[in-house]
Amino acid sequence: MKFKEFISNFFTKGHVRTVKAKKNIFISFLLKGLSILVSFLLVPLTLEYLNPTKYGIWLTLSSIIGWLSFFDIGLGNGLRNKLTEAFAINDIKLAKSYVSTTYAIISIIMIVVYLVFLVLMPSLNWGTIFNISNEIASELNTVIIIVFTFFALRFILKIIGVIFIADQTPSVNNFFEFIGSLLSLISIFIITKFSKGSLLYISIAYSVTPVIVLIIASLYFFKFKYKSIKPSFKSIDFNNFKDLVGLGINFFVLQIAVLIIFSTDNMIITQVLGPKEVTPYNIAFKYFSVPIMICSIIITPFWSAFTDAYVKNDLLWVKKSMKRLIQIWFLVFVLIVAMFLISGYFYNFWIGDKVEIPLKLSLFMALFAIISTWNNIFASFLNGVSKIKLQMYSSIFAMSINIPLSIFFAKNLELGSAGVILATCLTLTIGAVLGPLQAYLILEKRAKGIWNK
């Protein structure tokens, strides 16, 4: 068979759901590959512009702002599943109502959160929060207002991305994310030519460009492809609130647990070890996030595809897809091991001698990548079929022990920042066992009680 014919068959033969997933995975790989390149270029550029301490402060601030993304009380994931179900049964009126209601609820939530932020802002001691001098803290006031303002806008506008994913076209969402990152890179490059060490300019470059991209994407797609589900006041139906939030509240609790496990590391390191130690931790994290991102590219189209297949009772397709994803995971496992073996050489090539990355930090980061990619396969299926109660409870338990373990390993066992990611690895092992077992029971129609909720 000729190569051209093989490629043609690969993207055109098979179940329509599989073909759509393969096309989106291929395009997403190209876009995410470019996004990874951009993100790697941003690290030395921003690090050189700021310095390790200010860069650590910026990373910690970004993490804190990122926590607020969970104020959607799980509505994003609730919309994702419910919209896919509406598309599966071709109920456009219901789909439009889901979209309109979600925009309304999230806008209300964000307005309330923003007003609370404005009231509390003057009373917060940023020097204590970031473990820094008052001189640097004074610069943060304007930076935080700018970052939070544009985050609030992005919080609402990013719903268009949920629609892309629910429509099983995550590659479109990846395209706009790449454009946002590329514009940030260009902006920061220009900034480095005209100024030095300004957190204010960095905050503008990182915060403004993604919002502009999302505004353009929303206007374009609601005018053309998604005109039939364009949000309107008339289509807002708070009776759908229960459908969206009933599922969404479970996702919300799960997200909060995940937030504690994954997003508090920078703050723990800042408080226990100082903001300078955040920099090597995040450089190692970014390096080993590459295989996680590769898996995410492959897995993302399957979440909504699993929803579609489960609604139509096509469990055979789900089983075949899960088997393929597990086979791919073994290849990713080999990649992660190889990345660990060459990590020292790569760091030297990437950032030179600006920051030292301990070997034990790379080792535990590699372990984290292995466990995360394994868990994500089964979480994608369980999330797609809305069976997340067990995931939610196990994540709450993992969340409750993550911070104490992180502090103990980092401080008492003197593992430094490596101890923080080791604690995360240990808490993730719970899902690594329960997730595959629950998925198996559901697919074999043997799940009962909490295993089927």
C-alpha cells in the first residue's frame, strides 16, 4: 500500500466518531507542538527579563489567579457533557438554552467575585502572602488588578472553548490557545527591547492577548458555525440550572480537590522555601509536562466522544478506544523514562547555568508524569459518562493529605521542592488504582452503588 493511500485510509476509514477523533488529534498535535515550542521559548525570555526571584513571584501569582477558574462551580464541565448529549439527540433548542444559561450564570458569578476582590484588595498584605520585601510588594498592587481584571473577562469568554470541545473539535480550541500564546511571546519579546524587570509589563503581555483572541473567536463562530446556539437573553432558562449544576457541582468539588493537589505547590514552596525555589520547580514541571500534554492531546477528543457513545449505548467502541489509549500510554511511559535520562543535558541546553535543577526533582517529576498520564485515561472516560462520585470522594481524601505531606517532605525530610511533587505522586496513586477498576466495572455492566454514580 502506498504511503499516500495509507494516510488517506487512516483519516477516512473507521467509525465516524473515531475518524473525527483522529483528525482532531493530528491537528492538535501540530498546534500543541507549536504551543510547547512557544512556552519553552517564553521561559528563558521571561527569566532573563525578570530574574529568578521575580519570575518565581510571577509564577506564584499566576497559580493563585488560576485557582479562581474553579469559581464556575463545575459549570464548564457540566455544559460540556450536557451540550454533547443535546448534540447527540439533535436538540438545538436545548443546546442553545444550555449555552445561554451557562453564560448568564458564569457572568453573574464573575461579577460577584470581582466586586468582592475590589473590596478585599486594599486590606491584603502581599509582602506576607508572597514572602517578599515591601518594596517588591508595592509593585504588585497594579499588577494584580490588571491580571485579575483580564482573568475575569477570560473566565466568561472561555465558554466558546467548551463548545468546541463538546462538539468534538478540540483542535479549534487548541488553535486559539496557540494564537494567544504566540501573541504573548511576541509582546514579551518587544517588551525586553524597551524595558527591564517590570512585572507590570509582563502581566499585560500575558493577560491581554488571550482575551483579545477569545473575543474574536466568539464573535466569528457565533456569527457563522454556531449561529443556531448563539447565547441570547430569551434562551436563558434557569430551569436548566439544575441539569447543569447538578452534574456541575460534582465536577466543582472534584475540581477543588484537584486544585488543592495540583495548584498549591507554588504557594507551599514560596512559604516554606522562598519564592526563588519556585523557579527550578516550574522549569522541571514544564519539561515533564510535555508527555502529559501529548496524552492530553490524544485523550481530549475522547471525553465528548465517550459521552456520545455512552448515550447511544455503543460500549464496544468505548472498549476498543480504551484499549488503544492504554497501548499509547506504554509508549508515553518509555518517552518519560528517556526524558529523565537526558534531563540534565536538556536543562543545560535550554536555560544554561541560570538555574540548577536537582536530579531528585527531575526523578519525582518523571514519576508524577507517569501517574498523571495513566490517571487521565480513565478520568476522561468516567468524566465523559458522568460517573464521578467515587473520583470525587477519593480526590477529597487525597486533597486532605496533600498539603501536610508536601510540607513534611519539603521541610522535615529536607527534600526541598522535590518533596512537594513526591507528596503529589503519593496522593495520585489512589486514583491510579480506583479509576481503572471503576471503568472496568462500568464497561462490563457490573458497577453497583458508588461504583456506578
